[in-house]
Amino acid sequence: MKKSWRFLLLALSLFLIFNFSKNLWQWPQARKRLEETQKKLQALKLKNWQLQQEKKRRESPEFIEEEIRNKLLMTKEGETIVVLPEEIFPKVASASVNQEEKTEKPAWRQWWELFN
């Protein structure tokens, strides 16, 4: 009877020692995963804050007005549009002329010119 208790106590002790050492071995890995997760969380919080700021900026009347003026080429009352000659800005003028030429020609014509 004494031998069986000793064997049971030895088996229980070995089991506890094994589990304790396994936990000690996994502790640094768990800490590393925790630190990585915290870094990811901070990066996501920063990204979220940036996106919220961008959303606020895009919802502002100033941004909407700027987009209307830039994309639709509209002006406020009393403003005038200035067209600069090609000699001053040849690249800008030629780019806008090329864009106009591309949009005026039908698609089949552009393909024909591309392959001939």
C-alpha cells in the first residue's frame, strides 16, 4: 500500500513539474505575442484616427467646394479663369490638348492609329 502511494505521489509530482516547466517555457512566447498584438492595436488605432480625420476633412464645406472647383472647373461669382499661353507651360498645355484629342476621336479610330 505504501509503494502505491509513493508511486502515485511521484507520478503526480512529475506531472506537475512537467506542466509547470511547459508553462515557463511558453511564457516568453506568450509575452512576445502579446507585445506584437499591442503594437498592431496601436497601429490600427492610429490608422483609425487618421481615417476619421480624413472623413471630417472630406465632409467639410471647404473640401466640397474645392472638389467642385477643381473637378468641375467651376468658379465663384466674381472670379475669372486665367488661360496661360503654351509658351509658358508647354507640358501642361500639350497634356490638356492631348486629352481633348483622345476624347474627341472615336475608340476605333484610336485603335487604328495605334496599330498603323
